[in-house]
Amino acid sequence: MLTRRHVLTAATATLVGAMLPRRLWAGSNLALGSVQIDTLSDGSLVLPGDFILGGMPQEEMAAIVAKYGLPTDQLTPPCNVTLLRDGTNTVLFDVGSGPDFQPSAGKLAEAMEVLGVAAEDVTHVLFTHGHPDHLWGLLDEFDEPVFPSAEFVMGQAEFDYWMDPATVDSIGEARASFAVGAARRLAVIADTVRLVGDGDEVLPGITARLTPGHTPGHLAWEIGTAGAMVVGDAIGNHHVAFERPDWASGSDQDGALAAATRVALLERLAAEGIPMIGYHLPGGGIGRVERAESGFRFVEA
């Protein structure tokens, strides 16, 4: 059944034609030569504020968050799955939450339908990391891959971490279910997944960049010669992560390492003017980094 939301999306796409980037219900998009990039909404998360903001200097943190009109007790970050099409390959960066994590997420199939992309069309899935909102959409209700024609690609260090039986005991009680869920899903593709490392070009013009800290083997994905960067959760929000990237965040598994990674990544993105795509950033996640009086700011496309 065609809903009003879908009708408006289709009409908008027809009217704006080739003007990019343009905002769609499914997300936002960007053209890099012959490469088309769309972000697809997987919905949003509902998180206690401390999951992200815990451990930060509370007074200064609260002032920063208030500037963005957000509360500190509960946050509802969007989830932006990136779709790349180059005329040969149809590539997803992460697969969303699926139905088993939070009811507010797991909407990727709806967003793909808006753009007329079928699960069978996807040729490659490139994972940033193994957290539920990025990985748990891998399997259907029969524990078969949702994207049956795709080659799956993950960082070697990330795969090894989640497949290590010791991880469930070392990750902490609050994240133990993350480890169990990741291991169960990755076991299904363990014999076929392609494992890569920092600097590997996994497809023409798509290169893995190790950005550890949020998880041990988190990868960002560089598209073209610094044409764009899919940063996953290496930069996890549009407020504190930009204004005080040096602060450890409760959402990162290694807070100090993640902060160092975040600072270096923001420095490069700002200095080189590289378009970025953030999984939990507003407006579909596509934008640029600019230096600010204190730290950086995210500028939506």
C-alpha cells in the first residue's frame, strides 16, 4: 500500500531532479561523480543519557547539550545506514538493528523500499563494527542472511573480538547481550565473511580506516580519494562529540582510545573538508566538520 509518506518522497525526488544533496524521508544523499550515496533511516534508539554522557564533567556537559535543545536524562539518536551505488556495486555500510534490539529501530527495509532497492540487489555489506544497531539486522527470522547475494566484509580485529568466547565475560554486564547477539549472527557468516585491516581497499575506491575505541576494531570507510568518509560511531553525536571530542563517552568501550581517535578524525575531516556520514548524526547524517571557537561543529548538508 502506498502511503502519503511514500508519495511525498517520490514527488520530492522527481521535482528536485539532479540537485544534490536533497533530503528524502529515507535520509539524505550525495553524488560523488558517478557514485550515488544515500542514507537510509533505520529509525532511532532510546538511550539513557548516562549511556553517552556518563563520566563527563556534568555542569559543562549539560550546558553543551542544552545548546542543542536536548535533555540529558534520555537521548534518541537517529540511525543512518549508508547505501552506495556506482553502477556495478550496491553497497550497504552496516545493516541496522533488525527486529530484536529496540522497537524504535529496525526500519531499514522500509527505507530501502522508498528508494526501490531490494535486499537481493545488495552486492556488499561493509560493517563499521559489531554493536546491535549496526549488526543485528544481518539475519531474518529464520537466521538466514537478509541480503542473500551480498559479500560481507568486517575488520579482522572486530570479528575476532566478537567471536572470542571471553568477550561476554569481559565486556561488562550491561553489554553482555551485545556480545551474545554479535557472536550468534557472525557465526552464520563466519565461513564466508571477508576480513580486512587498516588501509585495505575492499572495493575500487573504498578503503578501510581503523578508528578504534568505540569498539576494539571499529572501521571507518573512506570513499574515493577523500571523497567522503563513513565514520560509523567513531563520532557518535553532533553535540558533545564535536565540542569536546577529547572527553571520554560512556558509549565507547575504551573511552581514552576513542577520544584520541575522535580528535584525530575530526582534525582531518575539518582540515581537508571531507564530507562525512555519521551513523547517529542528524539530518540523515551527511555533512561537514568545521572548526569552532571550542572544538568543532557539524554542518548538515
